Amino acid sequence: MTRPPHLTSDSAACCWIPLFALRCEVARRPELASHPQPLALLAPDASRRLWQVAPLARRAGVKPGMTVSQAIGLCPSLKLCEPDPVHYDEQFALLLAALSAVSPVIEPAELGRVFVGTDGLEGLYGAPEKIVEAIKCGVRNAECGIEVGSQLVHSALHTPHSALRLGWGKGKFVSWVAATRARPGGAVIVRPGEEMNFLASQPIAVLPLDPDTHRRLLQLGIKTLGALAALPEEAVVSQFGRAGRRVWRLAAGRIAEPVVGRVVPEPIVAALTFFSGIGERELLEHALDQLLERALRNPRRIGWRVQVVRVRAELEHGASWLATATLKEPSAVRERLAAPLKTQLERSPPAGAVERLAVEFTGFAPGTAELQLFARDANAAARAGRRRALQSAAREITLRVKRPMLYHVIEVQPWSRLPERRYALIDYEP
Amino acid sequence: MNPETMRNAEVGMRNGSDRLRALNVQQRVVVELDDSGAPVVVKREPGNGKRIESIGETWRIDDEWWRMPIVRRYVEVILEGGGRLVLFEDLMTGEWFAQMPT
């Protein structure tokens, strides 16, 4: 089995939108934007802990990782949002698609953070400042096309204090640190040769360290990358092992990890031959669902969302039928892929009995690590669908009875010997 | 959880921001005792008592002696008709309360 070729780039631009998921929620719920209030997003797992916390809530002492009861205790007016990872993933895919129009080398790091390879772009745009401007422009131009369908990138990047931060430098680490230093809507450029000077004054918090190592470094009085790089490499290695070598080299600017893009996969095909020709629409729709499911499970699809899907039918007497759908928002959810195809099947059905049906994914948009976590399989998509249905039902109930009637059970002091202190109800606010 | 919220939760109220509501909050009841101090009748409302068929486990809790001491004597009972209930006597005030078994 041959490995697919990778596109790489030594010079990197880091695009970073902090609190991306929270911004998605604010973008699609105008009431949150019009009345600023302490806001937090629950983690998309079973822990029921906080995932992302808005600045207003942070000022009240609320932090990511807290339980709901701890957070409400600190900030009684805190508004909690249920997470919708599939939605965030879709919106991030839009951002990636916009950036891939500027450079072919795109490497998503996490939700809201993506590296853009810029090797060779100087021939197109010129100096790094121009490249950074082109990236901003590319995102803005792409936003015009998605403004109607999605508000996220639009509102996340077009707010008066745009949330997008850009950093440019040699290697991913330098560009990431530069992005963390940039003002909202701004960019920091670290020119070749200036990396060491730039990194020397940065706090060690920018290093990819576990909390224990971070604490030990602070206890040793090492607060900046310059202070760390001033130590002998072997001394750091003897204290912190392999991780120590890596962070020392990052701090000293000795490592410049390239941006690694991915080649768009070849089309994925799933086909089904019928023993005898079929003409019933219900049967064809069922077969279509099965084929989409099979194609989505193809390992080559992992990490990619489908943008263009095609259905081909071979009919009796050598005739054929074709339907193509280009999704405005790339998706990895079977129902979303099937919907436009089923509409076409209903409006202009095949002119004869179908003997062979084939589904082809021909266009892809990059996904994210979160995509693989949350939306890769049908179960995750189904979970997200159920959550959306529940949110919709909860909203309807609230509208009808004028007060919330749904509650979460949350742990308050599950260890308490007093039964009434163990659990409590909190309003379910979708 | 801050002390105010906790106190509200204890007595079954919502906190100031109307967000949290404690589960399994104790309800005050009237309990008739026999000569040995064991409960024989429990009344949620005056005149509406239920006889206790049998007594299960009993235990005692001493907690929070450093602020407002909590001293309770718990009795798990089976009511006539088969219902299970946990009763406790607040040994600081002598009042009886009922809770759902956990």
C-alpha cells in the first residue's frame, strides 16, 4: 500500500480564532449577541463539564473544566449552551475551504486553529505582509459566498473587533506563537533570522507542555523561552527527558516543523447491482441510503467532508440516469448527502428499471480532528441529530408554557452523606 | 457551590438566580413513636397517617460540627402497603423528616 503524497511548506501562517465553538453559538443565536451575558459551552462528552468560557464569565471566576454546579455557584447568571460539534465542524470546514483557495497546503490543528503553508506564495503575492493580506482577503471573499447559508465565519471574522488572529514565520511553532501575540483582526510577522529574538521574550505558556512540567519550570524560575533556551540542552533533557529536548529546541528556534497538507482523495465509489431491474422509488431510496453509508465508511473519506456527490443508474436496455448534488456546506452526514439526491429522484425519476446503482463522492473539503471525533460515523451524526431535535422540542415547550419545564440533573456533592445535597436540577436551556 | 446556594438547596428552594433546585429534599413529617423510641406511624398531613410495617436499617450522621452541626438519626421503614421510606430525626431540634430511599 502506498502512502498518499503530502504537500509541505516550511514557511507557515497560523490562523487562529479563539473560542471558535462559542463564537459559532453566538453567531447563530442573535439573542446572545444582542445581550452580552456570561456564557459557557458544555463539553461534548459525558463529563458535563465546561468546555469554553466567554470573557464575561471568566471575569466571574468561571474556568473551563469546572462542573456546572461550581460554575453556577461562582456566577449565578451564567448561561450554559449545549454543544453542537457537528455544526462547529461544518463551520470550520467552511473556513478551511476559504483558506484552501489561497494555498494548497492547509493543516488543521484544532477547532479554530489552522496552519497555511506559504512557500511559493511570494511569487503570487509578494512579501509576507502581502501574503497575510491575501489570506485575510481570501477568507473575506469566501465569506461573501457563505453569508446567506452560514453566519459563523461571517460573524466570527466580521465583527467590529474581528476575532481572526494571524501569525507568520518559519515553521508552525513560530507562526503559532506569533498568532497568539497578534491583536484581534491583526497579524504578527516574524521575518527569517528574527525567530530567536522573537521567541526569547515569549512566556513558556506557549510551549506544548503538560501542566506538571509547566509548573516545574516556573518553580525553577524559568518564565520565558529565552530563559529556557539559555540553559544547556543536556541539562533540560536530564530533567525532563525527551519532552525536555523538544521544548528546548522549540524555545531555541532549532525546530521549524513544516506545514503538512493533504492531497484531496481520489473519488470514492460504492455500487450495487440488482438481480432484476427495480423501479419503485422507495426501493431506490433505500439502496441510495445503503450506498451512501458504505461510501462514508470508506477509510479514504476519514478527515474529509463530501462536497460533490453523484448518483449513476444503469437502466434496462442500456439507458442511464445521472443526478449530481453540490453541497453548499460539505457534510459527512448521510441524511444531508441523501436529501438533494432524493429530491432529484422524485422530480425526475429514471425512465426505466434500474439494474445498477452507483454513488460517487467526487468533491471533498477538509475536515478536522474534531470531525473524526464527533462526526465521522453515523452514530455521532445521529447523536447530534437527536440533540438538535431535543433542543427544538425544548424551545417549543418553553414557547407554549412560557417557562422552562425541562431540567438537567447535575451532580452537586455526589459524595455527600446528606442525600439532599448530592444532586440538583438545573433548567435545560437549549 | 457557595454557602447561600447550598442553604437554599437544603431547604428545597431555588437559589437567587432561580437556577438550581435540590433533588430529594426532606419533607417535614409527624412521627409517632413506641415506648422504645421506634417509629410506628408517620403522618405527612394531620390526620393522614400511615402505619409502619417494619423497620430496616438505622444509622446516624454527625456532620459539619465546625459550623452548624448536623446530627441525624436515620430509620429506613416499610409502610403498610409496601412503600419504602427513609425517616430521620434531627437530633438538634427533635423534628422528623422523610426522604426517598437512595
